Amino acid sequence: MDIFFQQIINGLVQGSVYALVALGYTMVYGILGLINFAHGEVVMIGAMIALAVLQALLAAAFSPVLAVLISLMMAMAVCMALGYSIERIAYRPLRNAPRLAPLITAIGVSIVLQNLAMMIWGREYHAFTLPFNSVSHQIGGAIVNDVQIGIVVVALIIMAGLLWLVHHSRMGRAMRAVAENPAAATLMGVDINRVISNTFMLGSALAAIAGFMVSVNYGIVHYYMGFMLGLKAFTAAVLGGIGNLRGAMLGGVLLGLIESLGAGYIGDLTGGFLGSHYQDVFAFFVLIAVLVFRPSGLLGEKLAERA
Amino acid sequence: MKLHRPANRHLALAAILLVLPFIIDALFGHGWVRIADFALLYIMLALGLNIVVGYAGLLDLGYIAFFAVGAYTYALLGSPQFGLHWPMWVTLPLGAIIACIFGVLLGAPTLKLRGDYLAIVTLGFGEIIRIFLNNLNAPVNITNGPQGISGIDALQVGGFSFGESHQWLGVRVDDVHLHYYLFLAFTLLVIFVSRRLEDSRIGRAWVAIREDEVAASAMGINTRNIKLLAFAMGATFGGISGGLFAGFQGFVSPESFSLMESIMILCMVVLGGMGNIGGVVLGGVLLVALPELFRHAAGPVQQMLLGKVVVDPESLRMLMFGLALILVMLWRPAGLWPSTQRRRELNTEEGA
């Protein structure tokens, strides 16, 4: 029972990260109908930038709280610029091209980012620890530390903020209008290109935060970390119903739970044949299962087949 | 001999292809004949992927997984791993069939949805296969984990082994040369099949689906089945090449089947010219030969210009692949050597 509770907590923490990344996929998909393959790499770049800035600031004897905040801000700023550039360079010129074209450029962007990161930061794993003590708490036999609590709380606040932004601000209204009908939105005076750029920047800022969280949680950063994370977050977005913000949040948390419970119990279930190193496999089976049984996802209304 | 006559041109080409390994051997050495063998394997793979991406317009990002399935089938049934030594004409087709089954299992749920899902699912599948190959060594040792399987039987037909040198009429023909001819034969077979498919009813259906799925289904094409056929056929070719790869190398490990390999094959298809056999072959040759040259040149050039090796040539190579994918899509979406039909389409109607 203790293990069960522990896995639930781990799943919630990991799920919050998935949810933030999944929001980036789902917003872009909702508006452009495009899977932004490079999104996972944006998360990785965010984590790398945050680490680099944090180390520089701590070396310059900044106060720990200030250093963390500034590094997070810097990571968000860099990722927003990156998201904006990716859209401008790789997607905008191909908006009316055949479907295959932007998918291929997205793969290209993803490879370029990954290898650039490898050239700059090397192939090794970098340790990423926060400059404060993280106290562990005992709750009902499970152990939670401050960092994990912080991740879940920050993720909740950000998600609430995003929902408010999309549903109650002028920019959010424009985003929803473009998602609904781009042509009509243009006629109503919405600048589609700006809305799309904003969406990419918003998603990338969330990605930067997620990158920071996931590296703090695991304590390591690596140039390859974005790939699997991106794949899983996409799965989370599909699970919740792609294009749907609440769906991405729900899907992220659910996927985190499925993964941690699955990894915790797969050994017992298969009589020791499969172990926890198959953790990465769960997301994939969830993806296949959703596509077979409920392609529109849990909260999705309908999956339009846009040819 | 008049070279502009097609028949003569084919004869000349055949003659060149036949003596090519000896020319390469004499000019550059044995190692490059091996590279030529690999080039042929990659061309086979690229042609297989071309059916999926080029003809049917489905983006498969885990194509290497089918290659892996073929390779491991061959390796498990013809190595000391299980003490089995089945002959090649059983294991090669078996690998192809198993790869095909995997293709159908993967394609069936995803192909009725939008193409993007297929891309993600195949991407995941490629990784999953690698994870399984890496971890299926405990508690029951099936794949031998990260160490891979070694001592795989050479490709052998009857009593004739491609894995050793033979002496004919006083000419010594080495194993790399023999493999070259074997792979050449298979490549030509794949090219032949591709060409026949291209002009067949199925091939036209693929193109129709690629261009406009709704219109294609309105014309009475069962789009899902036809797409599944493309996917399964691509997987089959991948499986065959995988078996050949295992027999040629004598060793397989999960390392050889990373995502980057899938990307490289995709690059060959996209760069060369999606849907055009000549273009795909060109892409395959370029992407095997250039990185090899690059590997020899990148280190020394950096040494010369900067005094030290700043950037690891391998990541530089991948960076170039990524850039190539972006630039080709932006400026030359039909590839270096586009098919005439595609060029026509791109010229007559922009952004229809």
C-alpha cells in the first residue's frame, strides 16, 4: 500500500510536467492542425539554458531565490524566441504546402536543436540541483519532498492562469477565433500570423518551465531528454483529446499516473519477466489504445479528418 | 555504340555496375567496397520507405524498426544464440513476413486517422523495438541485450557461401565483392518491383491518396486498405534488407537501429526526390558516400583551420542532415531529382 501511495505521488509530479508540455502541443494543434515535433527539444533547450544561467548566477554570488527566478525567466525568454523562430522559419512558409512538408521540416528542426545542444553541452549528463535544501515529508507512508510539492503547485497555478488567459483575455479570444475558423477570424480583423506566433511563444514558455521542473525533479539534464518527453507529452495530449486545453491537463496527469503505477507493478504482474525499465513503453501502448478505441481522446469532441 | 539508345545505355550501365567493385577496390581499397555494399543496403531501405513516404505520402519515422525485425529474425535463427542454423531462404522470407505483420499491426489502428498520428506512432514504435531488444536478455535471454548477437551465419545459397573468398578462372573474388553482387541483385529486384508498382492500379491509387484523400475515396478507392498495403509493403522490404544486413555484418546489436538511422533513410528519400526511384537511389548514394568523406575530412579540416577538433564530426553530420531536411522542404520540396509527375504538379498549381 505504501508503494501504491508513493507511485501515485510520483505519477502526479511527473504528470504535471507532461501536462505543461502537452499544452504546448495541443495549443499549436488546435490552431494550426500541426504536430510541432520540435516541441520536446524546446523543453530540453529550456532546461539547458536554465542550468547554464543558474550556475553562472550562483558563481556570481547571487542569492539562491533570485538566481532560480532569473534563470527560469531567462529560459522562458530564450524558449519563446526559439518557438517564434521555429514557426517563422520552418512552418510559416509551408502553411499551404502538402501535409508532409511541415512534418519533415519539424523533424529537421528537432535534429538540428538536438545536435546543437550536444555540441554546446556535450553528451554527458549534467547534474541539476536547486540551491536550497529540499525537506522530505512523510505522508501516509510515502515520501514527498518540497521540490515535488513545488512542481505540482506551480503547474496548477500556471494551468489556471493559462485557462484564464485563453478564455478571458483578448489574446485568448483571438486564439479561439483562429482555431474555430481562420478565414472568418481574419475578416473580423484578427491578425492570424500574430496569433500563431503568440501561441508558439506561449507554448514554448510553458515548455521552458516544464524543462526546469523535470530537470529539478530528476536532478539531471541531458541533450537527449527532450525526445522521449516530447513523445509522451504528445501521447498525453492525444489521450486528453488533442486541441483541448483541459484535455491536455487531464491527459498529462493520467499518463503520469499510468506510467508510475505501471512501472511499479509490471514486475509483479508479469511474474518478473518485464521490469521497470519498460516504463517508456507504457506511453506508447496508451497512445495505440487511445487511437484504436477513442481517437478523439477523453475530452475531445471530434477528430476532424483534414485532408 | 550509340549511348542515347536506351538499350545500349542499359547495357553500359550494367557493365559499369558489374565491374564497379573491382574499380573501387583498385582505386580506394577494400574498405570502400564494403561501403558500397552498405550503400546498396541503404538504397534498398530507402526504396522501401519510398513506397510509404514517396508514393502513398505517409510519414514513417520508425522505418528502421522493420529493418531491426528482419535483422534479428535472421540473427536469432542463424547463430549460436539458440544454436539454430536455419538456411537463408527460410530466415530471409520469414523476417520479411514478420516485419510485414508488425507493419500491419501498427498501421491498422493508425492509418484510418490523419497522417500525423502515423508519424508519431511509428516514431514511438521505433524506440519501443529498441527498448525491447535492449532489455530482452533477462530473465530469459532472447536478444542478448545491449551486447547484441554475434557469430551470425553468413549468407549462403546451397553450398555457396557469400562470406568467404572464391577463386574463379584465376580471379580471386572476395566476400565484399560477392555481397556487392548479391545486394545489387536484390536492389535491382526492389527497383523492378517499385517500377511495376508505380504504374499499377495500386500505385496510382497511392498517388491519388497522397494528393487528395477525400477525392480518392470518392473515386471508390478503399483508402485504408490501400494505405495499409503501402505500409506493409514498405515494412516487408525493410525486413528483407534487415536479414541481408545481419548476414553481411555477422553481428547485430540494438545500437544499429536508433532513431537517427530512420531519419537518415528518410533524408535519402526526401533529398533525392520523393516518389522518384532514380532520385531515391541518388539520395542513398549521396548520403552514404558524403558522410564517409566527411568523416575523413571534418577532423583534419578543423585541425587545419582552428588548430583542434572543436566539433565532433558525427554530430556535425547529423546537424547537416537536419538542416538539409529543412532547406530541401523550403526550397526544393520535390528533392534533387524529382519525378516528372511531381514537377508537373508543382509547376502548374501552387498551393492548391
